[in-house]
Amino acid sequence: MVLEVVILNVVNGTERSFETAFQEASPLISSITGYITHELHRCLEVKGKYLLLVKWDKLENHTVGFRGSPEYQKWQQLLHHFYDPFPVVEHFEEV
């Protein structure tokens, strides 16, 4: 299992729209082969800061399968304009 970890900084004032768009986008990622689960958490201390956690069977399910899919194109359209700066995506494995 691989854990994708992303800190999302959302443009001030667009948080509610982002959360709505994320709900719309969620079925896109969950339809991908190798997807296990995902969670979005809102930071309590910093307005507009979110933590996205996605579990995948293996790294390539995300980096090749999802990112190379038509679903990812729609994901980008729905969500990427909310981020400033654009997030860094990191992948972790259990020790």
C-alpha cells in the first residue's frame, strides 16, 4: 500500500467552492484501478489549508493510472485553479 500525501493551500475566499468541487471530483479518483480510499482534512489553525490523503495499491496506480486518465483531466479542471501555490505530492510506504 502507498500513501499519497498532499498539502493543499486554497486561494483565500474560495474554500467553500473548493470543498464543493472536491465532493464532485471524489468519484473520479475512486473509480481508478488500485485506488483504496481518500480523505480530505481542513486545517483548524490555518484558513484555506487542507490535507489530502489517498491510499493506493501501488505507486503506479496514481502516477500512471490516474494521472494518465481522462478522469484526471476532469479532476484538474475541477480543482487545480483553487491552489496557490500548486501543491507538492509525496508518496509514502509503511515501515
